[in-house]
Amino acid sequence: MQAEPSQISDNDLLHAVARGDELALAACYDRYRLILFGLILRILHDRQEAEDVLQEVFLQVWRRAGDFDEARGRAFTWLVTIARSRALDRLRAAGSRTRLSDQAAQMPRAEVGDAALDALKSEQGFIVRTALAELPEDQRKTLLLAYFEGLTQTEIAARLGDPLCTVKTRMRSGMIKLRELLGPSRDLI
Amino acid sequence: MEHQDYQELLELHALDALDVSEARVLEAHLKTCTECRDELGQLRDTAGLLAHAADPAGPSPEVRSRILAGISADKQSQPVVSTARAIPLKSRAERNVWMIGLRLAAAIALVALLVGVIVLWRRDMKMRLEIAQLARQVNTQQRELVHDRDVLGRQRDALAILNSPNAKKMELAGTQTAQTARGTFVYDQKTGRAILMAEGLPATPTDKAYELWFIPKGHSPMAGRIFTVDASGHAMLPENMPPEAMANAVIAITLEPKKGSAVPTGAIYLSSPSS
């Protein structure tokens, strides 16, 4: 497993974790730390908090990998869902929002030199960003508010000052379009 | 809501953007609709890709160490966990022990009960036997008592007759047939109450009985009572003297058929001297 962890599928990796394979968890961390930490940081805007949450996420992965069912979705979705939920929970917890004020100072730029990071930016990030760029601005905005701020349709309508039904339509259309755009390349990501 | 209406909620649910009430309604539908469930799965995969919209970022290297240390600690605490898991097993084993114990106790209780029942039943039987025996004894004693009272009564009667100033005594002598036999016949000349005491008579054959006869002078014999003798040849018999026999009569004992005879048919065993 240590030799060529990248050749092992995400599914097999999680199954190995479920069996208590610590190396599999380490491989899983190495494979997804950048994207998951990026996601958590994007939600929390605080490195310290984001690192705490990342640690929580992998402990949860370690303990709950047995719950992963590949018939119900991709391993990547399972990991990302845990990271996003944990981060949003932390965001909603009292005190987290107050730190949003100094988010600018905390924004990560330290690890730009990481080769894997560059590779990620050049592949998966590029595809998703390109797809998002093809969506109309108002659709893209609702999706990002829902995804990274954990807002509901009603909260988004209030935030943007738009009617609820308009927000619903935009979100639905945005998801449908995104699915069309990412459909063929989804397995590559 | 129609299936179509639920379908229109799936995109927003994939982003967890539905309001709570709508989300709850949809979740209820998802439990029964595999089509919507599959659709939602695909939409969640799409939504998950939005994570790539965030700039990837590298956490500090200590995070990796902390995670790996954390899971090692978690794994070391596994023995605790597995002990914790073993507790149900152990308690299941204990429960089994309890079950075995309970069954054993039940079996012992059953055996004890059966033994108890048998003991009680046997004791009951024994007591019944004892009671029956006692009842028989009481019966026997009662009969003996009755007999004794009878004998006593007869003896009292005999005494009363013997003590009576009107008593008349007649000696009976054994005949050729019963030479050792002898007897006494006493009667009250006023009341006619009489008593026969005999001894030395041969044991009574089973199909025979002795019969007492009064033979007044110039009359044919008058049948008196029939009787048997005990093993020693004794007999004591109360009797009522027929008025005809009071004056001057011969008393005789013959052996007759068991039910007695109207006229003497058998041999004479005892007889008063003819006057």
C-alpha cells in the first residue's frame, strides 16, 4: 500500500481504512488533504479552526469508514460531505463567525509551492472552475452560497434580496447545467 | 405531492439548501422511492465537485502527525473498545450461564417436586393403609366390644336368672354320642327367661348346628334356638322357655342341619334326665 498508494482506488482505500489499516488512512489523507483542507478553509476562513476540523474529519473517516457504501455514491463525495458538514457545523457554532472579520489576514497562501497543489490546480480545479464559469453569474452565486456558506434557499433569497421562487429556479438550473458540464469528466476528477 | 414535485426538490437537497419542512417531506419520500434516491446520489456527486471550486490548501505537517497519533491512540483504545464490545459477549456468556443455571434450577426444582409428590403420595398411601388398618382394628374392637357386651349382657342375664328366687336349674348330661359333654340349663319359672351353658360339645360341623328342644311331658318336642360351639366346645345361649315347657319338660340338644329342623332328626348330644 505504501509503494503505490495512488494506484489504489478510493473505494479500496476506504475499505482498507474500515478494516483498521492505518497506512490506508495515511494514504487517504495524503491524497485528499489539499482539496479537503481547501474546502474547510474556504468555509471557515481560519487556518487554526480548519486544521482542527481537518483532524476531526479524518478521525471520523477512521471510525466511520465502514459506513461508506460505494453503491450509494462516490468515495470522494463521501469524504467531501463529511468535511463540508464538519466545517459548516463549526461555522455555525458560536464564536466562529466572529473570526470571519480577520479572514483576509488568515487566507492561505503559504503552501503555494507544493507540487501536488500545483497539479491539483491544473487538473480538477481547472475543470470545475471552467464549468462554473459557464454558468450565469446569478446561478453560480447561489450555488456557491449554498455550498460554502451552508445557506438554505430562504437564507439565500434574504441575502440577495431576490424572491424565493427565483432563487429556487436559479439553483435548480445551475445544478442541472453543472451536472451536464461535469458529467462526462466526472470520473476523471 | 406528485413524484414530479419531489424530483424538483432533489437539486436543492443535494446542496442541503431546502428549508427544514421541505427537506423532511422529501426524506420521507426518499425512503420509498429508489428512483429519486439514485437521482439524489448523482446530484450529490455533482455538488461534491464544487469542493474543487475552493483553492486547494496545504495544512501544516503537524496535522498529519496529529491525525496518525490520534488514530493510533484510537486503535490502542480499541482494546478498551473491544473489551467494551466483549462485554455484551461476556454478558451473553454470563446470560448463557444464567440460562443454564436457571434451567438447572428448574430441573432440580422439578425433580424435587416429583420426589416430594412421590414422598407425599407414598406417605399418603401409608397413612391410608394405617387408617384402613386402624379402621379395621376399630371395627374388630367394636365387634369384639359388641361381642363382649353381648357376652357380658348374657352373663348378666345369666346371673340375673341364676340369682332369681324363681330360678330353676337343670343339669344336662352327655349322651353316648358326646360322653364328655355336659351342660346347665337355668330358667326363671316366672318370666320364662332361660340360659343354656354347655361345654365339651364336639365342634360344630360347618353344615350343621346344634338345636335345643323342649319336650314337655306328653307333648312332641318344641324347637328352641339353634347354636354353634366355639373351639373349646363352649356355648352360652339365652333362651325363652315356652310356657308349655315350664312345668315339667326334658331339655335336649341334637345336631341338626345348619338352618335347624322343626322336629329333631339328628342324634341327641345332651339331655336333662327324664323325670
